[in-house]
Amino acid sequence: MHTLPIQQRIEWLFDLAYRHADEFVMPEAFLARKRYLAEHPTAILVLKCMDGRINIPIATNTPAGIIQPFRNLGGMFNLGWPHLGETLADAVNKSVNRGRRSLIMITYHYSKGSERRGCAGFNYCTDAARAHL
Ligand SMILES: [Zn+2]
């Protein structure tokens, strides 16, 4: 995929988004989400890089739409940022009001095979990402 011309990559990406949207609105997917939430009461929030290369539902084997993502460049977050703190507190409060606990995951992506396929947000430097964390 990464060797195709940019226009073909963009078309592939749009096609993937349309396929995901079609699957998401199917009645079976709706029911799968409802069953999952009935069996797993803990709300899961994930802080992740905005480039979208970590597909959390696939990595965690959860139906799409269960885990609430929060995205930023390089997955860089500072809990002292007023809007982020307010948004996270709001998400956690909604869970508490429903009698649910919350789990917040902090993620980072890198490539074992090539540093250049890692996260540009930290200039491809995993050590810098870990230091930031
Ligand atoms: Zn990234």
C-alpha cells in the first residue's frame, strides 16, 4: 500500500472508511455493541496518535464504537490542558453516572522493522515518546 501513488492511497483510504461505515450501521454490529457493553461494564478511553494507525478495536478485539478515542499529534497529551482535562473528566463522569468504572489507555506506535514507519509526532524517536510519557 505505501508504495502506491498518493491518489490511489487516498482512494483506498476512502473506500476503507466507507466499508467501515457500512459495517458499523448494520443491525448485527449494533447488537454486538449492546451485548459487549452489557457484558463489559468498564468504559474504555484511549489516548492515541491522530494519524490513526493504531486500530484499537482490532488490537483489543472489541466491536467498533466501544472504545472512546482521544487523538492528538504523536499521542502527546498533557493532563494540564484545560480542554483535555475537561473532556476526559466529562467522559469519566458520564461513566460514573451510569454506575460504570473507566479505564484510560495511553498508546504510542512505532515500527520494529523501520524507524521511519514510527510516529512522526515524536520525530520517529521512541525514546523521546517514552520520555514525554
Ligand atoms: Zn503517530
